[in-house]
Amino acid sequence: MHTLLPVLFALGAALSNAFATVLQRKAALVVPSSQGFRAGLMLDLLRRPVWLAGMAAVVVAGVCQAVALGTGPLTIVQPLFVLELPLALILATWLLHGSLPRAGWVALAAVVVGLGIALGAASPSGNRTDVPAERWLIALPVCAAVVLALAAAALRRPEGRSRAACLGTATAISYALTAALMKEAVHILDDHGLGAFLTAWQTYAFAATGVAAIFLLEHAMQAGPLVASQPALTLGDAAVSLALGLLLFEEHVRTGWWLLPQAAGVALVVAGVLALARMPLARALAASDEEGAAVP
């Protein structure tokens, strides 16, 4: 029961994010693309009802994620977002009237089973409610520097797999950092009330990193194929969140021989995510502008 509530809300957040992914990707592919970062991209997207519906799903996901992070460890909550890609493809079969081949369902099962094995073997524990300032003084600059380096590397590359992978990884780090900041901000709200929450730097930091993550995500969607950006985003978020949970919140995972089933579970997840990202239905979510032009 101790982990049931955060798991349920994390699954709700993953489902809402999957719904948002399908809608936002459809919207992002029918607006003009560019070789560099374009602030006007967000203005173009604001005129798309399908993108606004996706953002509403993002809000629901954010509420669910906040509850999950407020009641459970970062090392449990964020890895469950690996399920976003399988859920997005299932939703896409409904929204786009497509279908997953048998290999797709096998890959989906590999992700679910692998995630269950990895989390069961790791058995994450600990739920520290505050982080010493000196830890943030290390984590924030390091994460920001890596994100900026990845964004700069992406700008030096033409549209394609390399650019999409760089932006997907930068988005993953931004999402993981947003979750860590949100976790502490939620505990400030719970322990000290609304006034403390509204005056805490963590509140505005997670809002800023969240906006940056969405900005990077929209450009990652346009930068190249889904097979390059989505695995980097999905797996990167889980990996960076695990590191932040251990380093910032002093959460714990089992070591020793438990590392063997953890590695096996992670291998299943990686194989499943890579296979799903290559599915024709997944590629349809990253189709050309001409193919997406009919999206309302």
C-alpha cells in the first residue's frame, strides 16, 4: 500500500502524457519547420486546437505527477514514464485507426515485463522531503550545462537522426530535472502551505525547466525520425531521474546480485522501446508535413 498511490498516479500521468504526445506530435508536424530554434513555433502551435487539447492533457499529467512525486520516491515514479511510448502507440491505433503488428505487441510486452522486473529487483525506497542547497548547486549547473551542450550540438547538425537524438536527450534531462524540482516544491506545499510554495525558488525553477522541456520537445519532434528522439527521451528521463533520486533525495535501490535481474529488465525495456520506435505506426506520428497537413 505504501507505493500503491504513487504508482497509480504515475501511471495516470504516463497515460495523460501519451495522449498529449499523440496530439502534440500531430500539431507540431503541420506548422512551418526551421533549421534553428524558432520562438514563433509556440505561437503557431497555440492556433492549433489539437495542440491545445494536448496541452490540457499535459496539465492533467502534471497534476498526477505532482501527487505521485509527493507520495513516492523519484526512482519509482519517473521510470514508470517509460510506459508513455507503448501507451502512445496504443492510443494512436485508436485515434489514427491504425494497428500494431504482432511484433509490436511483443515489443510492448517486453517493455512492461522488463520495467516490472527492473523495478521489482531494484525495490526503490526512501522519500526525503528536502534537499540540501549545496546538492542543488551541483545538480542544476551540471544539468543545465549538458542540456545547453546538447542543444548546441543539435544546431550544428542538419535535420535527421543525430539532431533528433541530441534534442531528445536534452528534453529527457530537462524533464528529469523538472520532476526533481517539482518533488521538493510539492513537499514545501504540503509541509509549509501555499505561501511558502509561492515564495520557494523550487516552484519557479520547475516551472522554468518545464517550459524549456516543452520547447525542446517540440523541436525534437520536427528534427528527425521518432526512432531517434523517442528512445533518447524515454530512456534518458528514467536514467537521469534515477541518478537524481539517488544523489539528491538519498533514495536507495538494491545492489549486489540484484543488479543482474535489474540489468536483464533494463535490457528488455531498451529492446522493446527501440522496436516500438521503429513500428510503422510510430513513424506515422512523425510523418512528413505533407502527410500531416490533413490533421485538423
